[in-house]
Amino acid sequence: MTAKTDWQAARDAVAAYHEAELARLVAHVASAVDQFRSGELDAFEADHAIFQYSRSAKALWKFCNLGDPQLTAALISDRPTVDWWQRGAPKEP
């Protein structure tokens, strides 16, 4: 493979990872909204989930856009799975 195709393959791998992880984060929000609608959560608890989603998605975006897609693709394949939802959890006082 050429350097350009290696770069494109890495970029595609990072994009696929980003989309899959983002879908997992969106599922957390969907669950919170469903629980709000059914009365299991109040508005503040649902808002907390949305806030955590925002923080988590931002952390995921930063990771997936480190700069060099080949480095990021290598990190994705070499590291254990990151729990992006927990990564975005607000710090407890």
C-alpha cells in the first residue's frame, strides 16, 4: 500500500470508530429521554444525561481528531476499549 492509501485506510478506521462510539453515546441520551417520558427520571436527571453526553462526545471528538489518523487508528486497535460515557461523567465533589 502507498502512504496515501495507508492514510486513507487509517482515516476510514477512525471515522468508523467515531461513528460507532457516538451511536453508543446517543443511545444513553435516548434511554434518558425515554425514562423522562415514562416518569422514571425528572427533568434535571434527564438534563444531567444530556450534559454528560455533551462532555463525552467532546472527549471522543478530541481523541478521534488528534491529528495523525494513523496514530489514532493504532491507538484504537492497540488499547482496551474506552468507556466514553464514563469519560464524560462530571467530577464528584
